[in-house]
Amino acid sequence: MKEKLYCKSGGCSAKLGAKKLTHILEKIDKYPNSNLLVGFDSHDDASVYQVNEHQAIVSTLDFFPPMVEDPYLFGQIAATNALSDVYAMGGTPLTALNIVCFNDQDDLNILGKIIEGGNDKLKEAKVVLSGGHSIKDESTKYGLSVTGIVDPNKMIQNNGVQVGDTLILTKKLGVGLALNAYRLNDARQEILDEVFKSMTTLNKYAFDVLNKYSLHALTDVTGFGLLVHLDEMLDEKASAFLNKESIPYFKDCPYYVNEFYLSGGGQHNRNAMKNKVCFDEENFVLEEILYDPQTSGGLLASVASKDIENILNDFNQAGLACYVIGKIVEKDQFNIYVR
């Protein structure tokens, strides 16, 4: 089976493990500033710095190696992923800077296509590409630093869940599994088309629907998989019940798991959740899907249960996906229960 050359190990599966990052960051003695409303210590999606009573700056940065062979598509995915963190904070992205690592002995047209793909997504989001930085490297990496704005009184953090809330997810899981199968030339084009469409769909559209309602907590599901991101939302204050029958994933994911198209990132996520999650029965396929690193994944929101019917109707009218996957309950022995 011939392996693809360009996408050796890319996307958010290239992230360092959550436990390793936490171990490093907890030792950092940062300069204190009361205007910093959200920093790295809260495990949130972006930093937020208050400028005045009604304005705060949202800052984020995301880049990774390629996960697809098509450079234009890679650029689209990277930009969609980078913009997502601003939406996940309840903000509006305004400007972006390119981050590029590229071997200058390679065809520069490839780099041009990557940047073009990224810029087309920025234009779709009405975000200005204002510059960037590039260095020579043996391997290609691309992403963006995005700056946005938010009203500090309307900022949405990832850890504000309330008991009784309903959990909703706006994109299917299994991106990492599908990309591994793609890399080994064992993924059906029908599935890949769906995966690539998902990864290049801006979370702006889902946020525009959700923003009409009271969102208690919001995050985007990326390299740490659904379970680690959900665990960060719970913040040791509550527990969550996930309905295993309601977890959305791409159709061929069970096949990918059974073929062991797994990633190291997924196993890091599993290790990070040791003794925190309880499955009501052994289900290796579902476990791997829930631990699977997502690249440009959907929004995970904790919302008041009374709003669910209206939210689902609005998503349906907008032609967007929205899945009810569980609920928030009182803190229990485990942080997350899957049943």
C-alpha cells in the first residue's frame, strides 16, 4: 500500500499531548495584568485582553503540517481551523497573519497555493490578511495568528457549564481517523469529500446561529478530541453524560478503527482522560472516535435545555448540522459517562 508523500503527519493530530502541555505551562510564572481576562491557565481557545469597558482583543495562533496532498485545500483547512478559536470565544475575527515554514528548494507554487487557499477562507470570513512571517524549514507548516474583538460582557468561555444544560456538537467526529486512512490510500472518495467539506466549513455560520441564545460554555473540538475538550469545559465543577447512540461520526470510522488507522494523538488523549471517563460497556470503536484528534472540528456548546428545540430549528433552517449529544449533571465520581 503506497503511502502519500506530502501529508506524513499533519493537522491537529500533530499537537503535543494535553498532559505534557499542562505540566509545562503550570510552571510558568507569567507577568500579572488585570486586563488579561483569559490566559493559558484556563485551557481556553484564545486569549482575551480587555481594552475598555466594551471592547477586548481576542488573540489566537494555530499552525500545523499538511494533512492533505492538495496545497490549496491545506491552506483552506488551516485558515478555517485558525479562525475557529475566535468564534469559540464569542468574538469576531478582524485580521490575520500568515505563519509559514517551507523548504525553499521546493516549488514555490506550492506555497503560493497554500497561502491562496488560506486567504480565500479569510475573505469568506471578511477577515483582512495583514502580513505574516516565514522561515526556511525541511518540512512544510502553515497557519495563522488571528486577532479579533469581543465585548467582555458577552465573551463566552469554555468552562461555564451549568447543571441541566444540554450539550450540542456542530460537526461530525472522525476527522483524524479518516485522514489516516486517506494517507494510506484506504479511504473512499465519498467519505473524503464529506470530511474535507466539514474541515473547510467556517464555524462562523454555526456561531451566528448559537449567538442568538444564551451560551453557558463554548469551545471548538480540535486536537484533544471530544473527551478532553469536554473535560476542560467541566472544569471539575460538574459531570457530563454522553448518549453513545447520538455521537455523530463519519460513516466509515468503524472500519478505520478496526483497521487500526489510529494516531499517537488519539492515544495521548486517552492517557489524559485516565480515571476521568466511564464507558457503560466496552466499545473500542466508539472510544477511539471520542479520543480522535479533530482538525477544524465543530463547536461544542453547553446551552440551556429550554432553548434546544429552537436551536435545532434554526440550524435546520440554515442548512447546518447540529447534534444533541448529552447533558450536564451534578459532579459525580467520573467527569464523563458514556452510556
